Amino acid sequence: MTPLVLVHGFMGGSAQWAPQRCALSDTRNLITIDLPGFGQNADLPSIDSISGFADWVLDQLSYLEIERFHLLGHSMGGMIVQEMVHRAPHRVDHVILYATGAVGNLPGRFETIEESKRRAQTEGFEETARRIAATWFLKEHCAAAYPDCAEIAAQSAPDAILKGLDAMRHWRADDRLSAIKAKTMVIWGDQDRTYSWAQTEQLWRSIPQAELAVVPGCAHAVHLEKPNIFNALLSDFLSRTEKASVLETLMDHHRDIS
């Protein structure tokens, strides 16, 4: 079965995918990535561009001899995933773009990227990491998953925080969405404070084979706030699209020999 690669977002880490590992690992091979400067790779040199992150993930997958895969990207990870699809479309089967967009300066975000940079430098990087992590949840600091998520965010290297913010601010790919040919699911929590509905709608309407799932009563971390719904969405999408792809291949083969 085709593995599913999960790419975390800004100040995230592979440990955030624990609910998905528990629910899905018995039926699907999950590959969780820690980006340089974040999570378990906080000691690696930071990367300052979305394209640089995309190249790094593709190289890691090649090192692991994983040549074809499904891709899921959360937040900044969704930007990285889009870049990976543009760079290596032949390696990507299906795509899940989750709580993300195609415009990296994040119009409508709870605060501007420049404000986040300023506060990180004046209030402290760990404090900023924990403060921003709270915005990912509808109940903020009171959310059950917040403490673990904040601990992961606080692992982020200061340089990675600044470079990650700049990487997002200088990236956009809204003019390339129509070139994404892979079957795609767009997932969004209806109370997301980081990515507005406009960004989500743009992905859904611009990617040719995109379908949309809006989860009510969630902010930016649907996979932690309502993991059962999130996991069901992933399982349903991948099982349906994999079966459809097999059928399309058989039909193409039949036409070739007819």
C-alpha cells in the first residue's frame, strides 16, 4: 500500500501526529517528518524557503527509498507539500492540503508575520511559541491537546522560527494551483485563526480534482481537536481515491488492448 507522508507546520513536529499513528498505523504506512529546526530535528541547520524545505523532504524520502507516496501537509507543511507536487508530480499519488493556503503572507491571520517576528524577538522565542500554539485550538490554553502541542512548539530553534516566518512570507503558489493534477482533499476547521476561508476556498476551487471537508467547531488543529473525524476523513479519502485509481488504470489498459 502506498505510504502516507505527513508534513507538519510551523513550530510543529512529528510527535503531533500521535493520534493518527494510533488510529491508522495498523492499516497504512505513515511517514512522519521533523523539518530542520523543529521537533526532533531542532538541532539541524534551519531552512529559509518553502522550496528549500520541499527539496529537503524529497531528499529524505529518496534516502529512505520511498519513491511514490501520498502527501499530507498541515499549515506551512501544506505550502511545502504544494511545492513538492510541483517539483516531483510523478512521485505523488494523492494530496491532502490541511489548514493551509497558497498565499504565504497569510492574509487574515490572527496577527501579521511581521508582528510574530517582532514579538519573538522582544518577548522571547519560547514564550512566542507557546502563545502561538494556543491560537491553534478553539479553547486555546484550555484545550486538552494544548500542553503537548506547546511543548513541541517550544522545541523550535529561534533561528528556525525567524526563517520559517520569512519562508512563508516570501512564498506564494496561487498561480500554479491548476497545475496540480493529483486527486486532492482540502480540510479546514471552520474557526481557523491562521488561514481564512478565502485561502481554503481558493485551493478547493482552483485545484482540478479537489474535494472539500469543513470540520465545525475546530480551529487550526483539527487532527488534535477532533481526531476521530480527521482520521475518518483521511481513511475515506485515501480508500476511495486508491480504488478509483486502480479502476482508471484497468480501464486505460483495456482501451490500450482493444
